[in-house]
Amino acid sequence: MSHAPENAIIALIVAAGRGRRFADRPRADAPPKQYRRLGREPVLRHVLRAFENHPHVSHIQTVIHPDDGALYAQAADGFEKCLPPVAGGSERQASVLAGLTAVRAMNPASVLVHDAARPHVSAELITRIAQALETAKAVVPVAPVPDTVRLLGDGRTSQTLPRDRLRRVQTPQGFDFRILLEAHEKAARTPGRVFTDDASMVEQAGIEVLCVDGDEKNIKLTVESDLMERLDYRTGSGFDAHRFTQGGHVTLCGVKIPHEQTLEGHSDADVAIHALTDALLGALALGDIGRHFPMSDENNRNRASEDFLRFAVDRAAGLQARIVNIDLTIICEVPKIGPYREEMVSRLAAIMNLDGSQISVKATTTEKMGFTGRAEGIAAQAVASVALPRGAVMTSD
Ligand code: MG
């Protein structure tokens, strides 16, 4: 292992957490928050870049969960200061110790311990900590507390704390490497005592902790909405019409409705789902059904229209786009749509993995005017709205 240069600072990134507290996860299989996308890139990549580009930092040691090797490799791709990651423990404290142990042979002067869930760490803040370490053994960035804080006592008692003397503690926290390593090794030998951060641990060992100004933007991602700061909203529209022909039912929004005629067209001729699918593809700038399912392909001839909609929903998920809402209008004289409206909403909700409250299905006539007025067929129009990370790559295929 290479030795760090004199006065070298190693950045220790703690990225082993599973994010169990990360609220409102859209799917159970969503990656931990440090690997979720923030803008174009995983959260951890923003963190690594900040330290990679900082002149005071010589190496970056990341502590990861053993299952996250592939996600880490993507996040760290191309960064030259990154040492091979090491596996963390079940608690943050054990993970920090694993990271410190991994770099001990390099004998660095200082270490900056940083949470992987703080992607907005700035070069200015890193510089501030590094400069303070020239004279201090332990440095933490702190930010004011905007709310009035009460300390709960026993039962119903509580008291207001002096807000002007309270601070929120952020990372990176900077330490003399030897002092932090020794504090962690000692803590590991005395189980039961849990420290919420590294500064409180070295403080316990009698080391004075210097506070420097933190940064309001340096937030720790704790809820889903923290990732959603930079979103683009897009809207797409779709329209379709199919003519009546001989038959005994029509299919609209996946719901079979008895009728003295049927709609002409490939598969189930579900004009409503066709309009809706085109609206969603439109919001994603991905063309229309015809482009993805050409009728010249025999395989598409009798495909259920639900397949088209599922395809569009999958493409949205692939772009990390969340469907915000859809609004669909079915235009016809016959059959009556009202009695089937609720069933249509639940059917679409099931296909699109949405809540019924995100789906609107309406119906109207054209007062006996035009082709729908003469009951020659049914038309449908739809609007779909999606939210996607700013800068998401939209492709035209
Ligand atoms: Mg159609």
C-alpha cells in the first residue's frame, strides 16, 4: 500500500447504511439512498467528486455494504483518489473503524469523516475543515438551529433550550488521524457505549472539539423529497379514434363493456388505452405506440393494449420518471361510460402502479355532431404528467 504524503488528508466516506429510515421509498427494491440518483448521478458520486476534486485530499476511502460492490463501482468510476472500498459493520461506528483500519498503514496526518448521504458538501467547507485542522485535533462544522427546541423531561414537563447556543452538527468532521483511530479502538473494546458521531467520541477521550461554520446546503438526505429537489415536470398528450364494426362488446381502459358493436382495429382496439399510452410516451418524448409496436409486425397484431401501456410505464420507470397524474376523456354517444368509470380507474391504477387518486377518467358526447355524434366510433384523448430528475437523458428510441 502506498504511503500518504506528509500532511496528507484522507477522506473517509461512510456509505454502508441501508437507509431503513429513508421515508417514502417508492419501491421495496429501490437502492439505498446513497446510490439513488440526484440529478444525473448517484448521490455517492456527487460526494466522491467533491473530495476527488479537492486539492487538500490525497485519498478517498469509502466504507460500503458488502452487497453494494457493483453500485459502488459505478459511483466511483474514473475517480483516481478512490482506494478499494472496504466492507462496513452493522453500525456506523463499526464502519468508521473499518475504514480507519484500512488506511492506517498509510499513516495519514488527518482524516475527514463524511456521511455518504450529504451530497451537497462544498469545496469551501472542506477547505474550512482542513485549515482548522492545522491547529486543532478535532473539527466539526455546525449550523444554527432555526426552530425553537424543547427538552422533554419526565411525564408532561419540558423546557425551552437557548436556541442561540444550540447547533446542528454536520459532516465532514476532521480529526488528527491517530487520535480518532485510538478513540475508535478504545470504544470497540468497551461495547455498550454508542456514539452518534465521531466528535462526541474523541470528546469523551478528552480532546477539545473546535466548531467551524457549516453550510445550510450541506443537508443529509433523510426523506425521499430531499432527492426530488431538482425535478423537471413534463406533460404529454395523446389522441386516438376507432370505428365501430360488427360485434358484441367494446374494451375501454381494459374493461369489457357489452355493446351491440365492437371497435375495429388490431388486438382489443382499446382506444382509451391507446390515447393514454401515447400521452405517457409523449411526456417522455419517446414517440408513439406505432413506433414501438409497428402493426407490420405480426406479433403485435393481437396484443392486449395493456401491454402497450405497461411498456410505457416501464420506460418511465427506467428514466426514474414518476407519473404524477393522468387525465383521460372518452368521447362517444354509445355505450354509456358512467357505470364503468370506477372499474376503469381501478384497472388503470393496477396496470400503472398508481393510486386511484392520480387517475381521472371522464366521458363526454359531441352532441350528435361529427363521427362520434353519429355513433360511427369512439375517440379518446389523454394527458399524462411526469416528474423526472433534472438532466435525465431522454432518448428518441
Ligand atoms: Mg389505436
